[in-house]
Amino acid sequence: EPEVTQTPSHQVTQMGQEVILRCVPISNHLYFYWYRQILGQKVEFLVSFYNNEISEKSEIFDDQFSVERPDGSNFTLKIRSTKLEDSAMYFCASSELAGAYNEQFFGPGTRLTVL
Amino acid sequence: AQSVSQHNHHVILSEAASLELGCNYSYGGTVNLFWYVQYPGQHLQLLLKYFSGDPLVKGIKGFEAEFIKSKFSFNLRKPSVQWSDTAEYFCAVKDRGSTLGRLYFGRGTQLTVWP
């Protein structure tokens, strides 16, 4: 069964450093998402991506964040200058279709720790 | 904006006990409703979903949920839990009018089942 994969599973970085979180969506999916969950808080939507463009982003997704699909398989989330409050579990998801009736398939997450 | 509340942060049960996890949402429009589960070390998986029709929906592994529109609730139930149900459970909603399908999650409920 095809799955969304994410690497690394755990990333530790120093405050101010850049990090890139990687995701490989399911191969025939066209819509991609990033969510995050700060420890003890809700899973929050960050951004959705379709046709090489951001479709929607939340208020959390500020200029420090960017997303890219550098090739036909990877979907990356970059944080340019990490802050302590960026420490969270980051989930990538993909779906074949858009809209309220689609099912999003999630990866296992990357735990980001900013020191 | 949507808001999803899960009342129980951590539930501890013995095997064969019955389970009910609460989920309430606040939104003025029509929503689609989801329960996701995350087993230790694994990705978020869809447990069940409600779009329309019979408000009692059945999902995988013996789980079911009931949509009560008047209470804005979508509680998850299982008559008899097993040790393998130990996981984190997330309630989520989508605006039915959404073209992109952004999910709004609750905080999650950690379920621990003792053998």
C-alpha cells in the first residue's frame, strides 16, 4: 500500500539555523499539505500546495517558511531561521483530489527540536 | 474559523472496556467530519468519516462515531477496546464548501489500554 514518507524522523537544530523537512507524497497525488503539532497543542494547518503553487496558507506560515517541489517526488518545507517556538512535530500529507471530500494521507511526521 | 475540541486528553482503560471519546466543533456552516488515529511510531490514518446520510458511521477496527448536529458533536465509540487500540486519536473537520480541503484538528486524545 503506498504511503507518504518523511525524513528525517527527528531533527535537532540550533536557533537561527535553516532546516529543510522532506516528504515524499504518494506518487499519483496532486495536492500536498504541511501541518504541525506543538507538544500538547492541536494539529495546525500550515500550507497547501498544488500545481507548483501555494494554494492556501495559514497565519502561522510567515516569511520564514517556504515550500517547494524540487523534483517529481519530493515536497519540502524550509524554515529559514528557526526559533524556539518552531519546535513541533511536522506532518506532511497528500491527496489525489482537492475539496472537502478528499482523503488526506499523512506521513509519520518529523519531530523538530530547536535548541 | 473552525474550532474543534476534544475533551479528554488522556484516557486509560482496561481491555474489554467500552470507549467513548468526545469531539465538539464550532462552525456556522456545513462540515465533513473525520477521526484519525496515530499508532506509536506510525502515521496518521483515517479511522472513519462522515459526509452525509446515516449519522452513525462505522469505521475500521470496530470503531464507530455518531454525528449529532444539534450538539455539534462527533463522538467516537468502541464497545470493547483491545490493547492494540493504544494510540492517539484526532477528531478533524473540513468546511464542506472548501475547495482545497484544509483540515481543522482537535488536540488529540491519547488512549492507553492495559492488557
